[in-house]
Amino acid sequence: MAPQLDEIDLQLLSELELDADRPNVELARIVGLSPAATLHRVRRLKDEGVVRAITAVVDPEAAGFPLSVYVAVTVGRHDEAAHTRLQEAVAGIPQVIRADWVAGETDALLEVVARSIAELQRVQLLLSSRGGALRITTLLRMEVLKRPSPLPHLVREPDATGPRRRVRRSRAG
């Protein structure tokens, strides 16, 4: 069951998603709490698993990985051994930067970065040989349509009167 989050927790989450690198004192000012109370809440959100990690977002192309692709993988068998085999293969391929089991015509969807076509081909070979992939479909990312964005904690659904707007919350707490 998800932890109960109050308005200040939601505001903290929104602010952390926008910029987790800011000092605790600035976060405290924004949400209207003391720095100690703010730090306590952020720690609680981490302890409860609401905040999994605070990390840097690295641009793959700027870091030397000009190829970014999605790889749809279909396994030959649907049993525990096949599941484990693909999971272990994916975990051992550093170019796979995200992987999810999915439902539908494919079994897993991977996000892969590579420095070259040859490196991408090596990843595909490893997925086939070590991962037991029966079918691999590779989709080249041409352009980012929308960057990952914060969860819609404080966003109202659009209505007929206009675009989405952030809900202003009281800073009292």
C-alpha cells in the first residue's frame, strides 16, 4: 500500500523532481517548513520508498553514445528459465540502460545506447545468444518527443477552459 502523502509531501516531491540538487534550506523555504522538518520529510520519503534515488540525468549523446534505440525482445519460451535467462543477459549488458517486461506482442522493451553500429550489433547478438531472444526488433530513436517529466502530483487535468496549470498550494504546514 502506498504511503499517505500530504500536500507538503506532494510539493516536496514536485520540487525534488524539478531540481533535486538544490540545498535543503531552499527546499524548506519553498515548502514553508524549517530546514530540519524538511530534511526529516525528505528522509521519510526515501525510507518509505517514495523517493528511490536522487541522481544526475546524463545526456547519452554528450557522453559519447550517439545511437539510442529501443529494442523489443520476444523470447522463444514463456517459462521461468527463459525469464531468468533474459533477465541475466540484460543485467550483464551495460549498453542496456533500461529494461521492462511488457504485455502484448513483445515480451520485453529495452532502451539501449551505443557508440557505433558495431556496438549495437554486439548487443543484439548477446540478446540472441545469451538471452534466448527469438525475435529482436530495433527502433532507432530519431528525436526526443518529450523528455521524462515529473509525475503529475500537483497538476490538474485539462478542462475546456484552457491548458493544464499547477495547483497553488498553501505553504503553511
